[in-house]
Amino acid sequence: MIHDLKSALTRSRSTLAEDMVGAVSLLVILIGGLSIPAIF
């Protein structure tokens, strides 16, 4: 099981990094969108 997880992570390392960047950007957009009404 652990061997399978390690091999899956090594095969999809670049995709995983891109997915993490996408998730962080979505969180920034969400927090920004929720904060803008508080400013005005």
C-alpha cells in the first residue's frame, strides 16, 4: 500500500504541484471575494 502511494506520488509530482497552485489560487479568490464587501 505504501509502495503504491509512493509510486503514484513520484509519477504525478508535476501534476500535484499544479493542482496545489490551483487550489491555493482558488482559496485566495474566495477569501478576496468575501473580504471585498467588508471594505466598502
